[in-house]
Amino acid sequence: MSRSIDNAPSRIPWPPILYVLAIALSIVVGQLFPSPWFGSPLSDMLFAAGWLIGLAGLGMDVAALRRLRLAKTTIMPTRGSTHLVTEGPFSFSRNPIYLGNTMIVIGIGLIAGDAWFLLFALLAALATQKLAIEPEERHLAQHFGKRYRDYQKKVRRWF
């Protein structure tokens, strides 16, 4: 096996799987068990908020991915990091891509007026923390040592 796979935080790319699954389950469960939603004008405000949250999440994803590419380190959760990135969105969240993904699913739920998206977004975030973030944190602490532990003290896991 290659060194990058042996040194990887995970062999399975959990985050994209979990967030796509959250969207798919929200759609299926929403069709089987429609959730109650708010009436106007609150639903109109939530619709607008959904667009803002979803676009902010997308912007955060793009900015974080660009920052990782600029640092010439991997964007894949199945590969070991070569550089510790602490600038840009990583200066206020240690996991801006996962935060952005969660915001996108929440935004979709607010736009669609479907509470299932909100529930499954939170479940995807919890599963991402256990299956991806915690192994990544161990990997980064092992690979970058004190620099990463100092970064952990300054920047929160989610926001």
C-alpha cells in the first residue's frame, strides 16, 4: 500500500457520502411523511434565509477548497494532509467545508419548507464529526504536533 493511504485519516470519504445521504433521505422521508411547515409571512422569511444560508455555505466550501489548493494539500478526506492550513475560512472554523455542507443542506430545507432536511443535516453533521472529523484531528495532531494543538486552542471545531 502507498504511504499516503496508510497515513490517511480514513479509507472511506464519509463527508460527501453522509451529506448526499442526508439530502436523499430528506427527500424520501419527506415524500412518505410530509412535515408541517410555517405559514406566510414566516415561511417567506425562512425561504429567503434558506437562500442566504445555502449560498453562504457554498461560498464557504469554495473558499476553503481554494485555500487547500493554494497550500498544495489534499482536499480528499481519504488522504493524509501535507500542510496545515489555518488561513481564510480555516481561521474561524477547523472544518469549514463540513460546516458549509451542513449549511447547504439546512438552506435547502428552508427553501423547500421541509423540516426533514434540518433533522438530517444535523444527523449528517454528528456522523461527520464521529466518522471524519475526530479521525482527521488525530491525524493532524500526529502529523503536525504542537502547531496543530495550538491551532485547536485558537479555532473551534465548527464555528
